[in-house]
Amino acid sequence: MKKILALIALMLAASPLAFGQTTQSQSSQAAASGQQSSSSAEQEVRRAGQEYDRAWLQQDAAAFERLLADDVTQIDHEGKVFSKAEIVANAKSGAVKFETGQSDDVKVRVYGNTAVVTGRWTEKSTNKGKPVDGTMLNTVVFVKKNGNWQVVSDQVTPIAPQQPKP
């Protein structure tokens, strides 16, 4: 009986070592096959998100051409839906002018070649002379296509003012 217990204890003690070797081996295989770590992908997505913010602030049509997937859907703070062609055309028209704009509380979750970015977007701008001023919740979905992270979906939702509790 003591021998069986000793054998079980030895097997249990050795199992983390075997698991660690398997994990290390899998990590080495992933690196060798060209898969990137999630932290590296997260940093790439963060950089793409910052570039996307700059494109909005500067209304940079060329950046939108590069950063937006051809089938992107963007839903603005009023619930209006825009295509890539419409976003690029609006940028070229000069209809939207930003005084300020900033993302904060940004969270990035990477799922293989897809990333979901959530946060808050605060802006002061005009759209065809109509003021836009406030803070919105934002969700942007990126997909890695041909080695580049591109936006496939972007939606902002105004944050309702806090109501006093009765």
C-alpha cells in the first residue's frame, strides 16, 4: 500500500513538469510557425487604434482608406450607418471638423486575427455646422487582413447623463 501511495505521489509531483514541458513546446511551435503572442498582437491593435483616432481628428481620407476594411460598418452617435466610401467622402468634404477628441479607458481583447477594442471617446466637433460635444462609449472591431489590422465595425453610443435617484 505504501508503495502505491508513493507511486501516486511521484506521478502527481511529476505531472506539472510534464505539463510545463508541453506548454513550453507548444509555445516554441507557435513561435516557429509565425503565430504572434497575444501581447504583441494587443500592442499592434493599440497602435492601429491610435492611428484610427488620429484619422478621425485630422479627417485623413488616406488613413481611412488604409485602416478601414472595404466592408466596414460605422454607426455614429445618432445611429446613422456609414460605409467606407461614405467615411472617406466625408473626410474629403471637410464637413466634419474636430476641435478635440480623445479615447480613454481603452481595453483590447485579441481573439486570433480578430480584436475587440472598447473604451470612451470624448469629442468636441462640428458636423456640417452642427455641434457634437460629449462622451460616448465606443466599440471597434479589428480584423487582421494581409498582415494589417483593419476596422470592420465601429460604433459609438452617447452616455446618458446621470439622473438623480428618487
